Amino acid sequence: MHEDAALRFLSAVNAFDRATVESMLAVDARWISPRATTEGREALMQALTDMGAPGSKLDELTVSLADRTIEEKGDTVTTTVRRDYHWTESGEFSHSMVARTALTFREGKVAVVEESAPERVDER
């Protein structure tokens, strides 16, 4: 039921598609990560802007996604994906991480995003 919306939301986040992300977030959305908790759509949108700002780490690395799994239970969709990082300038492989994210929906909007600490993996 929410699987397509979860994938659309995550794709928009990864593409820094601010309009789509903002339209899908509840006004009182929370983003919980191992580093911090951000509350409210406005604060989340500012965090997304800051993450993709010129000169950020994202300028140095490109990311591709592989081996995604999805599990839906009630209003929560949990996705696990391997992120392969390559140096932008040389294209050389840097490392891979397995990331797990749970999205909880309320009234058709993303109300809670919970990120687990990514786990580094050595093989692709």
C-alpha cells in the first residue's frame, strides 16, 4: 500500500528533488538518524538543502544503489539497500555501505523517517 510512495520519497531525497520531498512530508514529520533527530517539515527541508550544498562531501563521491529489499508492515515501510560509493573525479570505487531506513506514513504523508547506522561492507 505504501511501498510505491516510500520508493518515490527515497528517490526524491537521493535526487535532492525538494518539491517532491516537501509535498510528501507531514508538517510535523520527524527524521531520526544515529547523528540527530530533526523535527518539522521546514527543518527537514533545510537539512536536505544543507546536505547537498556545494562543497559538501557529496561533491566528492557519487552513489549508486543495489540489492534493495522492502518490507511493509501496517503503515511502516522498511527498506535495506547497498550504497556503492565512487570518487567523482576518478570514478574509482571507494567503499560500500548497507543502509536501512523505515518510513512511517500517516494520512498519506511521510510522518517519521528512521535511519539505522549504515554498516560498511568490503565486497560489492
